[in-house]
Amino acid sequence: MTGDIWAREEVESPCVKLCVIHPEARICAGCYRTIDEITAWSRLTGEDRRRIMAELPERAPLLAQRRGGRARGRARRES
């Protein structure tokens, strides 16, 4: 069955099933939501969901960090 009766006005979840919380930024590496936002998502109003969705692109740069540790040391040794 198709038609307007099955149409929903809900804001979809931004979840991409890559659920890893960044230890410093404290946001999900997949959808950029906080733990509190993820757990409350099903209870949030459409207005609150739209507000969060609008903020997500601004959070992406919080996870763009330079690589360090062993990868950096190996690159120095190889050059």
C-alpha cells in the first residue's frame, strides 16, 4: 500500500551505523551527535531534531585531526 496515509513528517535519524564516540570531542564519528542527543532522539520534537540536524555539519571539523602516534613516527623513519 502506498499513498499519503503512510507518509511521515518525522525528521529521520542521521545515524549511519558507524557508532564510535570520539574520546575528546565526545561526539559520534558517524553522525556527529552527542550521546545525550542519540539517546533522546526518539523522544525529541521535530523542532529539536531539525535544530540538531542543522548543527551537525559544523561538528564534523571537530573530528578532523592530524594523525599522530606510530603512523607519524613511521613516516619520519621512511623519509
